[in-house]
Amino acid sequence: MSYFNFVNCAAISLIVMDLLWPNHMACGDQRALFG
């Protein structure tokens, strides 16, 4: 996964996390690790 895709994934995950908790499909385990 490229750095750009990682940042995109993190940003989208934060937005989705605010709107629809919990949503583990947005970014797989990455949100659990970094979010």
C-alpha cells in the first residue's frame, strides 16, 4: 500500500468513524492500529 493510499484510508476512516460507529470495513485493521 502506498503512502498516499494509507493517508487517504486513514482520513476516510476518521470521517466514517465519526458518522457511522463502528465501521470496521472502511480500513480493515489499520483503524484499529492507528485510529
